[in-house]
Amino acid sequence: MFVTPAYAQAVGGAGGAITQIIPFILIFAIMYFLLIRPQQKKQKQHQAMIAALRRGDQVVTQGGIVAKVTKVLDGGHLEVEIASGVKVKIVQATVAHVLNKTEPANDN
């Protein structure tokens, strides 16, 4: 009644498209900060832990086996001792936690 047809058409124009996109941008930003970023941070910490493994470290594998690292092999593998005289070759990425870290030897 009091609104002219030209004004009514202008409201649904370009401004309407931007306001429809803003919620999707906000949802993506929330997903990034709550899910994606923390997962990437955790993955970097795990890779750093795996890269720092040395002979003598006591580790827990993802299968729940507690073992002692006896040798770090090439190709992303470890040789671990799970019992006296029982050595097993595992993939480095399957190490879940490091229980006891050995200290580097000083050359004094």
C-alpha cells in the first residue's frame, strides 16, 4: 500500500544474496575452530612424538601393547621388545603414547 513496487524489488536484490551466504560462512568458521584446527594440532604433536622416538623409550601401541624400543628402523618401522627376548617389528605410526622417555647421553 505505502511501499512502491520499485522499493519492494530492490530489497530482494544483491543484499538478499549476501545475507543468505553469511550463515554458511559462519558455520564453516565455527567448524574450523572447533573441529578442524584442534585435530590438525593433535596430529602435528603426534608426528613430533613419533619423530623423537629413540632406543630405550617405553611406548604403548594403538593395540594396547606396552613395549620397549630396541631399534629405530628405516621406512617408518620400529623394533620393540614386548617381553624378555621377544622382539617385534611395528610401524612407527601405531605408537599411541610414550610412557618413559630416555635421556640423551652427554658427551662430557
